[in-house]
Amino acid sequence: MEKVLNIVNSWWFKSALYGAAAIALFLASDKLYAGIAIGAGLRELFLAFKKPTACACACDCCKNCDKCNTDQMLKS
């Protein structure tokens, strides 16, 4: 269950869901909402490249900490 939660809460899964929603909305000829979904997906993608800040739990690990749930796939 923990592994499923880590996948669902990761940046790439959220970006993929926004992308799928954008394609579905575009095919339904709803271009405004498709553009909003594309923008939200790009935001998630750009947040993955953001420089990490200090952990909220003050553990000084920043290496996929279970306490603070940091996703360090691109940041390591």
C-alpha cells in the first residue's frame, strides 16, 4: 500500500493524469479546459525541477525520507 501511495503522489503520475485529462478534453472539443489541464500538468513538471528546501521534520536527511515524504527521483 505504501508503494502505491508513493506512486500516486509522485510528480510524474500527476503530470500524466493532467495530460490524459487534457487529451480527453481536447477530443471532446473543450479547448479552454484542455488548456487549463495542460497548464496544471506543466506546473507539476516544473515543480519536479525545483530546488529542494530543508525538510519540515528537521531530520536533515533529504534522501527519500519517510517522515516528510520527499520524492527525490530527480533531485538526488
